[in-house]
Amino acid sequence: MTFWIVDWLRAFAVTLLVELPIATPLLKVVERSVARRIAIVVVANLATHPLVWFLFPGLAAGRVTRLALSEAWAVLAEIAIFMLIWPSLRGRRAALVSFAANGASFAAGLALARLLR
């Protein structure tokens, strides 16, 4: 396995470790099954994280712009996924879940990057 795939897998694992304990309980209002909530959060991250990790860093834009675009993509795409899967989920709740989970994983990533330097 190449180093960039291993790096992505590590980052993805950290993302899930941070986001699952936040998003899973917040989605209880629309889904009783804990296993299903976990599965949907994992699927939403599988839909967004590879682009955040592989596509956005290669854009011909400044670092801050790339970062803002990648985080906006993750948040908005996950809101859309949650609302498609659970039509009864209100937009405000979907946004709360996505912003809280992505904000926490973003902060954890910054902290880990700083720690590992």
C-alpha cells in the first residue's frame, strides 16, 4: 500500500473516532437504530472524506481557499446525505450534526498535526 493511502486511512480513522460519538447521538431524533446511525455517518464520511483528502489539496488556489472549500464541501454534502436518507430530518438538525462533527474532526486534525510536528 502506498504512503498516501496509509495516510488517508489514518486520517479517516481519526475522523470517524471523533465524528461518530458526536453525530450518532444527535441523529437519534430520526433513527432509533444505533447501528444504522453509525453506518450512515460512516457512509457520509466515505462520500466526502476522499475528496477532502485527495481532490481539494490539488486545486490551484491558496491554502486557506482550498481548506475553506474542502470543509464547506464536507459539511454541505453530509447535510444533503442526512436529509436524503431521513426526509423527516429538519435542516437545522442536519446542519447541527454536520457542523458539530466536522468542526470537531477539523480541530482534532489541527491538534494532531501540531502535536506530530
